[in-house]
Amino acid sequence: MNSRFLIGQIVADGWYLVRIRGSHHHFKHPTKPGLVTVPHPKKDLLKKTAISILQQALLQETSCQVFPEDD
């Protein structure tokens, strides 16, 4: 999964960009607590990293359909 798709999912949930430090984009939500940091641009994020980012954003990986079903 690439970082562009993940950022699209986060922004669609209402998160907005507050700052960029180097290659890391930091997002904040009007009602949800905390900050979410996404390395960008990144073509291939590790699955563990992507799941961690989604958990920080209080999103579920199944609702975003981030990873295809394993056969």
C-alpha cells in the first residue's frame, strides 16, 4: 500500500494536515484526540505500519479496505 492511498482514507474521515516535517505529514481531527503521522511519499508501507496509523486515526482496516483478502 502506498502513503497516498492511506492519506486519502484519513482525509476522507475528517483529518486535516497541520504540518509537514521532512517526509512526515501530521494530521489532526476536529473531534478525535491526538495527531496522526504518515510518512509521505512512501510507495510501499509495511502492513504493520499502515495498521498502526489506522489505529491512531481510530479507523478500522476493514472499513477502509486497505488490504486485499488473503486467498
